[in-house]
Amino acid sequence: VLFAQGSAELTDEARTQLAALARRLAEDESIRVQLLAYAKDTGGGTSRARRLSLSRALAVRSFLIERGIRSTRMDVRALGDKAADGPPDRVDILPRRAQL
């Protein structure tokens, strides 16, 4: 899910992607997701980048909760400016199967 630089507001495209994910998660309750959030350091330092990445992860989490996905199925990681590859202003959503 991509974000505008310096913003934690979900775009229309992000909302569409997340709505599809919410439907999939509702169909299969054995799937958990890990939200890995990143934010480019725009001069405010790594602390500001980490806070922004957390805000982004929480925006994604809130969207999914509003669509009936339990918070216990989501693991949030705010990684700030530590993006190894890909766009720096994003939240990666990694599906995980529940272990029995």
C-alpha cells in the first residue's frame, strides 16, 4: 500500500486494495497479516520517520478493523526509514497462516 510522501492518509487506490484484502481475510480466518510500515526521512530525523510509519500502519490496521477483521490477526511493525528496497513511503502486508 503506497502513501504520499509525508502523509499517513489512505489514498483511494489504497482503500480499494485494502477492501479486497479485508474480503479475503473475512473468508479465511486462519490468515494473519504482518504490517511492515516505512516512511522516508524528509529531514525530521529517524524518530519522525518512525512515527510517520507507525501512523501509516495504524491507518491500515484501523481500515481493516472497521471492516470486521480482528486486531489480534494483525502484527504492526513501524520501521521508519529502514526500507531495503521498493518505494520508501509504503506499508507492506505479509500474510501468515495461523500455526496450530
